[in-house]
Amino acid sequence: FSTFAGEPKWTKKVLTYRILNYTPDLHPADVNAAIKKAFNVWSSVTPLKFVKEENDLADIMISFAVRGHNDFIPFDGPGGAVAHAYAPGTGFGGDAHFDEDETWTISTEGTNLFYVALHEFGHSLGLFHSKDPEALMYPIYRKFDPSVFPLHQDDINGIQHLYGHTPITYSDQRESSEVKEPDEPKEPALADTCSPDLTFDAVTTFRGEIMFFKDKYFWRKHPSLREVNVVLISSFWPRLPPGVDAAYEVPEKDETVLFKGNEFWVVRGDTILPGYPQKIYALGFPKDVTKIDAAFYNRNKGKIYFFIVDKFWSYNKRSQSMDRKPRQIREAFPGINGKIDAVFQHNDFFYFFHGRKQFEFDPGKKRVTRLLKTNFWFPC
Amino acid sequence: FPADTRQKKEGIQLIQTYLENYYNFKKDGESDLIWKNNSPITKKIKEMQDFLGLEVTGKLDSDTLDLIQQPRCGFPDIAG
């Protein structure tokens, strides 16, 4: 990523935007929605919030124009330059202009307004063009895949370099109704760490931190620090498919095992060890097991526990043997019932995640000691 | 063949306009039309190819010609 010379950026966290005019290519409501969705994406990875102005001067003034339009960079008719925007600042600083000679759409045909706006608002917030062809801030407009989170790790690193790491807390969002409204179209946007509906695909310790996996990214959290970092899984382990079903760490070997479907990978830091993926059947599972729901390594016993639906297998690292038959989860872990999303060990407790709940389990007392929210570990 | 020559001329015009718009290239008369390794326009083409992740040839090869005809952000990559 790169920023503008002198690294201009907004010093306030709540920015205003105003749409001065509309393209006849789209219904105004579609333009409003595309612009808001673009700002939402930047909000999801920074503390920034964006509020729509109807009449007054706003920080980011948005307009559609053709050819020469009273600034330094005239548009050039269909194709070529489709839009441009200015670095943060007064006057036309931060403003975004869209070339009305393009065919603006909300689909993958023509020029998609959301995607171009997302790039231009990157400029409005202080990002310059990136040399990474995969980055959103790469200057050439390409067809984009709406099912993929539109920001590349390069873009996330850039904007968090300017505005910090922590996403906004859920309570703030409620205050600024503009940023999140119930009827917002479902988008693969980054889930909010403070939402009461937060669920995880997998959780594991990782070199002293805790990794919370969700869709195509994970949050990194040091147990004793407030800060939360969001990372794309693919930026850590490019060869891994998106989404992780289960994960556990063996700290003394500095190895972490990641499960997806009926395959697993062993990684050391951001390196996938050679010879992986392997099939989970190599661990001794029967063929009718197709995925692992959750797993963790009990350091005190030297055992790895694999949870599948309402049963679990355990693998004894010392004797290198897997249970012949699975056991009911509720038998060994009273109070933990049904399918588990994720589990990890912290200090001498096990933390089981089931939907929107988290159970703190004391293996010594063999009982649940606390019922927690899934976002218990985040600074909400 | 005339078609080749016309195509080449169009290509040259395209790349020159692109470099002026986005890479702060200033035309300085005849010399910039001479495709010498160290001509200003060749240097600019290399700079552009490097920025856009293309193979740096300094020439108007097909990849380069394809890329500069794609829609893009109007903000310059190398500001004046």
C-alpha cells in the first residue's frame, strides 16, 4: 500500500458525506445503498464512522460529471478514467467524482458503482494507489467477485496504518444509525466482534495469542491486551481454503493443526509444513467422519480432543493411540451438550463455544463454572 | 503494411496520452518518438510497467497495450 505524500488523513473518527447529484443509470436508492455499503466496508476495519449529510457541506462530497468539471483532472468519455477522488483535506479534499459517461451498475456488468466507490473512498481516506495487482487500491478497474470480501490484506494494512486497528464497538454502531441499519443487504462484510450474534468457526491458541476464526479471516487477540487485529486467512496461509472448521496448537512443538472438511494442515507460524494437507483418516478416524467440528490439545494430559456432533475422540500423544470408539461429550464434560463450534484451553480452563454461548469448564471440578458470551474476549 | 503502421501509430498515441495522464510524462517534441532505450518515453514506459506489475520491457508490448486500455481510476499513479 502507499499513502499520499505527507500522509494526509482525517483527524476525526466521524466523517460526513453528501451525494450532490445522481446518475440516471441507477435508481437513487441504489446509488445511496452502493455508497453506504462502500463506506461500511471501510468502517468494518477501522474506528471510522460515516454519516450522510443532505444539505450541508460534508467532508466527502460525491458527484457525477463528464469531461471538464472544474478540477484539475477532466474525465475522458466512456472507458479510460471512470472516477477519481482527492486526499483528505479542506475544500475539495476527500471529494469523489464519478464519470457520468460510464455505464454505472450494481451488478458485475458495466462499471460497478460500489466497487469503484470503495476504491475512490480509499483515496478520500488517504490511501494512494497500490502496486499489488490483487489490492482494491490497484489503479486498474477489474471485474470483482461479489462473494469475496473486497479488501485485500494490503488495503487493510494501509487503512489501519492510517487510522488504527480496532473496529468500532457495537454500541457505537447503534448510536449512528447511518452506519448499520437492519435492512442492510447481506454482504460478506467483516462480522462485528461485539455483536451478540457472534459465532466462531474455530478458536485456538497461537504463540501466546488466541485466534478466532470466522469465514475468510481471523481475529488475533493477546489475552492480556485490549487490541484486536483482523487478518485474512489467505494472507497468513495462502494455500488454505477459506473457512476453518477446527484448530488446535501443540505449543511445545510450535505447531498448529488446522482442519477443513476431511483434510488437515500443520503450520508453524505462517508456514504450512511440507506434506500437508493430509486426510483426517490418517489420524485414525472412520470413513463416516467427514469433518471435525472442534478440537483442542490438553497440555496437562498430553491428549488431543476431537469433537464431532455430540461425540468426541481423544488421541493420546504419548501412546500415539486414538480412542477405538467415540464417547458422548456430555459424559466427559458435564454441562456441555450437543454440537460444539469451537473449543480452546486457556490457563487450566476449557472454553467451549456453542452458537452464541461460551462455557467455561473446569476439568478439575468436572463442571461448567461460568456461562459467557462469545464476545467475552473482545473489548466490547 | 499500412494497417501495421497505422496500428503502431495508434498504439504510440495511446501510450503517450496514458503516460501524460497518469505518469507525469511531458512531451518534448520529436525526441520522444524515437524508441531509443534511454529516451524519456522509454524510461516512462518502464516506470509504468514496473508500477502496474507488468514485465519491464520499455516496449509497447501486447500486455502493456491491453492494460492501458482497461478502465481505471483517474487519479495519476505518479503525480506531477
